[in-house]
Amino acid sequence: MSDLKATVSEIKTSSCHMGFHVEDYERIEYDFTFIDGVFNVENPNLADCYKKWKRCLAVTDLNIYNIHKTKVGEKAKTIPALLSIVDSMNEFGIYRKEPVLVVRGSLVTDVADFACAAYRRNTNFIRIPTTTIGLIDASVSIKVAVNYGSYKNRLGAYHTPIHTFLDFAFLQTLPTAQIRNGFAELIKISTCSHLNTFNLLDKYCEQLIDLSSGRAKDSSQELIDAADKINREGIHEMLKLETPNFHEIGLDRVIAYGHTWSPLHELVPETPLRHGHAISIDMAYSATLANNRKIISDEEHR
């Protein structure tokens, strides 16, 4: 028996026609776990998710050796990349409800998560982002997609992971450029709705960029505490803004700041910009345009 609840009722559509009205609500429920060392054998959290299955299909990129590999980069978010992951799932013989493990940055998770959404209409997955932008931004959203031609995220779906593990220890080996890339999303969310986080970023940003977002070995406890506060509050704020509108029914979204023109910079140029760099340009232009039109004050613009 199904425990899903929905209603079907007869309706009168006109004086001589009858019909039916169906009403159902989708429950979205999943967890985030902050943990340093998610792959440490002393931490059973991830292993416990796979005890039932006694095996695991992992999707990652060329920087991490595992069962399946795929290229990284905005221009690699393609249908062929999607189909290569589907081929791997098919060869592995994924069971219904068996979760695929998706490990890496936001670009890999976008494609792999969409593959899970499409495979047998709904395949579970567990998400482990490993970049700043993946941890801060992509981990929050349930949007999954690939690009089509020069159009970003033109094909996609809304698909929820059953669990997301947030391990900021991965940032120890992240290139500085990728730290900067992710910080743009933190600047976006704090600019829009969380002044305390913005002030912390303003105070510590150079140290955080130079010291792997507070995860480098020579980071001070003060910097580690600031990084943890920035990351947790930034993610919490993103979730609070995202959850009432998971399926983007409302298009006037605060968290879309910086995303008006930025997709063009990520796909159209022969040498595309990273996501964070593109939205930084977009945020600066949008704020300046708003200031010129007297929508925000000179102080707010500064």
C-alpha cells in the first residue's frame, strides 16, 4: 500500500460536462551534515548510507580516481557527458532507490544529478561537493541541468539528494582561483540578505583566499572560526531563500542577483569565465546600473 496522499474529485466543467480534479503535494525532505573528513574510515556517516547495498557507484571528475570519471568545466556540461554517466549507471546495474555517490564541484554535480533525475525517472543520489562554489551554492539547490548549445542549463529538472555531506577540508587542496570563484556566491548572498556575513568577509577575505578558506594548516583559530561562521550562515541564508521557492515558481528571486547577464560570459566566449568571476561582473554592473537609476544610494552602492 502507498502512503502517498492525494485527492481525486469529480467536477462539473459546464452545464453538460463532467471531469476530474487531481490534487497532490510533493514533500521535499533531505539533510545536510557538516563533517571534516567524510572519507576518513573513522567517520561512519557515509558508509552507513551504503550498508544496505554493500556497494557504491561514484561519479567524479578526472581529478579524482574512482569508478567513473568525467571532465570538468562549464562547456563540459553537455548531453554526451550526461549520457556517459547514464551508460555507467546502466553497466553498473543501479537498483531502484540505490543512491549514486556524486563527488566533486558544482559542474560535475549538475550533470550527474540530472543523470540521476532522468535515469528510470528518479534515481537517488548522495552529494559530496568538494569546491567552494559546490559547497556554498550548488549543494543548496535542487536544480540539476546540462547546457544546450550556447544556452546555460537549458535542459534540466528539479531533483533532491537524499543526503548532502559538507566537508570543507577538501578546500585544503583547492587552487586559489577556485577559492575566489566560490567567494563570489558568498558575496552575493551576504550582499542580499546577511550583513554580518558580509562584514566578516570584508574583514577576513584576503586571509581566507590565501589560506584555503581557513582550512590551510597555518590558519589561526580566529580565522577558522570566522570561516565556519561565514560558511554555515551563508548556506543557511541560501536555504532560507531557496526553500520556499524550490521549483522557481516565483521568478523574482533575491538569490538571482548577479545571474542576469553572467551566463553569457560563461558559455559564449572562446575562453569562458568561471561562474564566480562572471557573476562578480554581473553584480558590479547591476549595482552600478541601480545606482545610476537612483534605485540604491551611493552608500549602498559603495
